[in-house]
Amino acid sequence: GDTVNGQIDLKRRVQLAKHHTATHIVNAAARKVLGSHINQAGAKKDVDKATIDLTHYQNITDEELQQIEKEANRLVMENIDVESKFIPRTEAEQAYGMGIYQGGAVPGKTLRIVNIKNVDVEACGGTHLHNTSEAGEIKILKATKISDGIVRLYFTAGEAAQKEKKQETEILEEAARLLNVEVKYLPSRVNELFEKWKLAKKSAE
């Protein structure tokens, strides 16, 4: 019988909304880059980063990851409205097809449909943005094959993506400082040291 006052952590909720909507955007981008066989097999959204599991028959290359990231950010920049509404299941299936069940079936006679117009339509109960532009920059971190036919993408959006970029920049700058070179010369300097190490190892043998 106690009265409880709840308060939403708005900053946390907005970041989660960015990762929820970004998941739909990345799913659509991956489908465009890799093919129509791409479907969501699972996903996890946290404040720092998010993952999406995709049905794919082989590992995703670095070039493909770059293309997916580029396409995802193009959709962000397109300022596309994100519409969320409740629709009877039969009506939703007739209007959008069975592709709305990304990540598995959704229970209930009424479905909450999240529609990024002309991009992606899914039955989803997550908290979402109102426009793709609100997601901010999307950064794909890596891809890992987790089982036969399933590849997991790790990504960030919004402030989390900016934080990730800042950390990467700091690591590069520290490595450049230790090797006493400018950041742009870091790859060649590392390669030079690696070749010297191989020669030294070979001489020791």
C-alpha cells in the first residue's frame, strides 16, 4: 500500500533509445549491403554499446563493415521519421508481411509497429526516437561469427559513439607519443619495428 514516486533517468533513456533505433537502422543497412537474406536473430542494447545478431552465411569483411556503417549514417542524415503505433496483428501482417518479426515472434493480438518509413518495419516494444537524425553518428566496432549462420555486430550511436572515437584517438596519440612519431606515420613506424623484431628474432635463432 505504499506510495512510490518514480523518476526516469532521462540521459540514460535517451541513449538507450538511440541504440534501439540504431539497431533497426543497422539491420536495414546490413540488408542493403549484404543481401535480402539478412534478418535479426537477436539484439542487446546497453548504454555504452549495442549488438545485433544477423543471419549471414560467412564472416563480414572489414570493407563490408565500412559499407554498412556508411549506409547506416546515410540513413541517419536522411532525417527519416520513425513512427511507432499499435496495430492489430492481422492488420500488421497484411500491411507489412512476416518480416516484422525480426528477432522472433511477438506475443499478443496487438503489435507495436516501429516504422522507419521506406527503410525498416518491425514489431518492437523498445523505446525509440522520433527521427533517425536523433541517433547521431553510428559507429560499427567489429563483427564476430558466434555460430553457423549467425554474425554479431557490435556498434555504438550518439554520445556513446563519440566517447568510443575519443578513446580510440587517445590510444593512437599515446602510441604515437611512445614511438615518437606523428599519428599519420604510426602504421609505417609499427611495421618498421615489426620487421626489425623479426630480423632480430631470426638472428637469435
